[in-house]
Amino acid sequence: MLAPSWEEHATCLANAEEQDVQRVLLGISEKAVVDLQQDAFVVIGRDTRPSSEKLAQSVIDGITVLGGQFHDYGLVTTPQLHYMVYCRNTHGQYGKATTEGYYQKLSKAFVELTKQAFCGGGEDRPLKVDCANGIGALKLREMENYFSQGLSVQLFNVGTTGKLNHLCGADFVKSHQKPPQGMEMKSNERCCSFDGDADRIVYYYYDTDGHFHLIDGDKIAALISSFLKELLLEIGESLNIGVIQTAYANGSSTRYLEEVMKVPVHCTKTGVKHLHHKAQEFDIGVYFEANGHGTVLFSKAAEMKIKQLAKESEDKKRKAAKMLENIIDLFNQAAGDAISDMLVVEAVLALKGLTVQQWDALYTDLPNRQLKVKVADRQVISTTDAERQAVTPPGLQEAVNGLVKKYKLSRAFVRPSGTEDIVRVYAEADSQVRKCGQPCT
């Protein structure tokens, strides 16, 4: 989430020799126009990995030696730490900057929403949650009692034996298209996986024929934005809603949002900070990467309008506005948050009376493939149009266009990795069968 200019500063500091650290820090302060007279306050959190405690202590030592103040929250998820920063920077307006405050705010909104679900949410069985052997297990267990009135959860891969993200977690499930180890699944059971620091979530289930179905960030965004659109129509206000995706979003999800739900979709470069920034341009900005990292942002003007309608409007409008008011509180607007997103999804499924299969049936994903190709120098390839078009080397984009023209509903792009000498290739089309009639391998 760091601004690009500060990434540059961080690189300079990381590369500085020990004797130059003070000079480099002063240089950064001058460039960024930092007021060195103002007291610095840093909030710190860590996860369950053995290295975290030592690293956190190093940060505390650094703050102390420079005369700053800090608050150490100890064990927290990454999104919880973002939440604490947001609470402190808004001087408590956003919420109480404690883990207790986080649990209370989200759970109160969730329980209020699910009280209005008359049909029991379509599925009464507990939600199975793979915690990736990470910090999410500890925090979800602490929070469970707060929302148990509206949801029962069964936790797996809680970190007592397995390694962090090893054969489990959101990334494993998404990339291998199979359930995590350590979780038994029956047909049509709702299951989800967090990643190690609990900022990403994906859902999945087995159908009655034993086929595995993944419900990724695209489908989470589709469920949430369609629900929000319905509530906006009920309150009759002209608040604008936009969905932000990256080039990796499945083409079927984009078509469903634009053509069926009539919700505008915008594409940004890969990376949460790009999506978050674009989402801030709307009254309601929904952003999710296909990997399950995302949230919803509400503008101050939209929040005020919704709160006003929840108090003053007639019955039907007031009910919809009240739901929106609780949805605002249920989202962690500081960052993508697996716990928050899980509660939103569960609330929406309950309110709409949808089963996991009905949610999955909103649209059918186009078959797709993602590949990594090792190269000597990734910087040979440069892109434009939110990384969907290659600018250099000459002829590359033309070659991609030539292949894409041969297949229905097809799309492909090539982009360099931001961190290593590999090139990422993505392709999708209406079928995995080649022109020759043979299945692709």
C-alpha cells in the first residue's frame, strides 16, 4: 500500500551503508517534507512465525532510539493492523483502535444484517474455514463468540502442527484448483480458505458428482456488487458504483457485471494499491483481485447520505438504507480483509437465501491458463492499457493479436513480473479444445 515515491525512499534506505543511514534518513525527510518537530507514532503488529517477535523488537528499538512513540498490538492479522492505523488517523471516527473494537464493530454489523434473513441463509451447516496455519486461526477463534449468533464456523489448519501456507491456504487452493490438506469436505458444503496473514479469501465446494468448484475474487465481487446495486435501487439514490478489476479477472465476470448487472467495470494495473486508489473515485468502489484480495470503499458523501436515509426515509427505503449502513461497518475499508469479507459474503448469502451452488451459477468462468516464463531480462517487455497490451519488443503484441483472433471470446496478455526475471502469460477462450479438435494440455 506504500506510495510509489516512498518505495524509492525505502530502496535508498535499504541500500545505504551503516555509516550513511542518518544522512539518507535526513535526505528522505527533506525530499518528503517531513516535519521533524512533530512527534512520530508507530503502530506495530506481528504474526505467529517465530521470526516475527525478533523483527518486531528490532522495529521497537529503532523507534525508541529515534525518540518516537509506539503501540505494540502483538499478534494481529495484517488487515487488523491496517484497521488500527485507520482508526488512529481518523482520531477514532472510523472505530476503536483495539482488537476488541475491531471484533465488536464487525460482529455487531453482521448480527444486525443476518437478523433480517428470514430463510436461514439457504444453508444451515457450519462454514468450514481453512486458516492456512496462520494468524487468522487465532484471531477468528477469538472473534467467534461475537458473531456466533449469525454464523457457525469450523476451523482447519490452525497452526498447531502444519507449516504456514504449506499445502493449504487461499493461494494453494486457487493455483492447484483443489481443497487444502487437513480438511474433509462433503458434497455441497460451503468452504473457504484464508491466506497466511488473512488478507485474502476464496470459497469452494464439491458438487454431487465430486467435481471441485472454486469461487474466487471475481465471483465474490460479482455477489457483493449485485447486492449493493439492488439496495441502491431500493433507496432510489443516484450514488455511483464501480467495480475495479485487473487484467487477470475472468472475462465472464466482466461481461456479467457490465451486461447483466449494468455495473461499470474499470481495469487497473496488478497490485492492490492500484485497485484501492481507483476505487476511491466512486461513491461505492468495489475491488477484488482474482486471488481473493479486496474490499469495498464508501465515500464520505455516500456514508452521510445512507445514514440520513436510515433515519428519515419511509419503511422500504429505510430498511435498505439500514442494510447499507451495516454493510459499511462490516467492510474493513482500510484494506482487503479475509475475516471481514467472509462475514460480508455469509451475510449476503443469508439475506438473498442463496446456496453456494446458486452463487457459483451466477456465471460460468471461461477456461483460462496462467504461465510463468523465465527470461534473461524482464525489462525488455513494457506494457500499457493496465498491462493488457505489450508496447515492446516490437511485434510481440501483433503476434498475440494474431493468435487471439482465431478463437471465440478469447483474450491474452503478456506482462513482466514486478520483482523477478520472469514474464507472466495469461490466456482465456470459450473452450480448451484446439482448432484441431484435440484438448489443450
